[in-house]
Amino acid sequence: MIQFQNVSLEYERNRPALKDVDLTIEQGECVFLLGPSGSGKSSILKLLLRELRATRGRVSVFGRDLATLRPHEIPVLRQRVGFVPQDILLLQRKTVYENLAYAMRAAGHTNRMVHRLVPEFLERFGVLHKSRSFPGELSGGEAQRVAIARALINQPKVLLADEPTGHLDPEMSIDILSILGDINSKGTTVVMATHDVYAIERLQRRVVTLRLGEVVSDTGGFVAGPA
Ligand code: ADP
Ligand code: MG
């Protein structure tokens, strides 16, 4: 469902941020992209969202070469691929409820669907009681739960998360990781960038390790199981 074939990415000429990356991720997998800062993790996620285009090679999602997407198809891709960005980026002047409702309306859902699904998702992620709060009134863990709920509200087949435990204390990190593990066990493909080795040991899933833009190891073959 996700395929990188010989992908290189250069932000600046002759200074590759990714070098000859080959990577296949099947539907239903949970994959960690592990590597130090600057190793290319976020770049991989940006390619998958078509925020960037590969300098060489081919990136495809759902069998579609992303280089061939037309401008009007990019928002459609981004509805099918949910994203939890590194800096949570909730709309600060909107309530928690409105943050989710806004994402649904942008995807063309009716008010009836919004009224049905938003409370359901907030409940599922344990933040229903924060519906009327503004993002600035949430703890780090709550804000991350809202960001995950928002990324999933349009029911994408794939969820990407960039350092989802980066700003959290260890206890909150465990909580967020178990939520992501649970999402994966219900069938969503999850790709998570992290430099947190501890996180990875807990979930026991496939780990793709990057160094200076190259894949240096891939444990492959972990079958999804309980987190
Ligand atoms: P990671 O997420 O693993 O920290 P990134 O994908 O953000 O790594 O970065 C990979 C490399 O690309 C780094 O050398 C970084 O400096 C470079 N890079 C990232 N974004 C840009 C940009 N917008 N312009 C130029 N270089 C960039
Ligand atoms: Mg990054």
C-alpha cells in the first residue's frame, strides 16, 4: 500500500536528505521509522503526504504514483492518509469539538454526520469532557489525543505520526503509544517517526532504522499483535 522505490530527496542540490530508499509497507502494518534528528524521518512522511516530491525514484500510496497526482487529488490523498504532525497544530481559536468538526466539513461531511461522529471519536479517545475547551486549556497528553482523534475522524486507511511522544512525559508516552497500537490492531496502517527507542521496545513492531537519509536496517516481518 506504501512503496518507496529507489527514492532520493534533495532539498538542496547534491545534499541528499534521503538516499536510495526502498521500502514497502503493507496494509495493516505498524512501522516505526527510527533514527536520530536529521536522519530523514519527517522527510519520508512529507513525501507520503505529497508535501514534497521525490528528486529521484518513485513513491506510491494505494498503488498510485504520487508524482502523477493532480492538484485536486492532493486533498483527497490527505483525507485518506491521516497525519499527526510533530507540533500538534490544533486550531487555537476553535474548541476541541470544532477542531474535529472543521476537519470533517473540509472533507465534505454533512452536519448530521459531524454531530454523530465528533462526540463518538472524542469519547473513544477519552477527551469527550474537553469538547468545549480550547487547545490552550489542554494538557500535552490531552492535546495529543485530540490531534489523533482529528487525524482519524475522516477514517483514513493510513495514519502517519511524527514523533507523537516527543513532547510527552514517559507515562503519557505509554498512553499515546497504546492508543496508536490499538488503532493499528483495528486495521489502520500506522507509520510513526520516533527517536524514542523505549517506545519501540514496548510495541514490538517493525522498525526501519535511518541514518543520514539511508535505511540501515529493517526488522521486517513483525506480525501485528497486542501492544
Ligand atoms: P528527521 O525528521 O529525522 O529529523 P528530516 O527529514 O527533518 O529528519 O531531515 C533530513 C535532512 O534534511 C536533514 O539534514 C535536514 O537538515 C534536511 N532538511 C529538512 N528539511 C529541510 C528543508 N526544508 N530545507 C533544507 N533542508 C532540510
Ligand atoms: Mg523530524
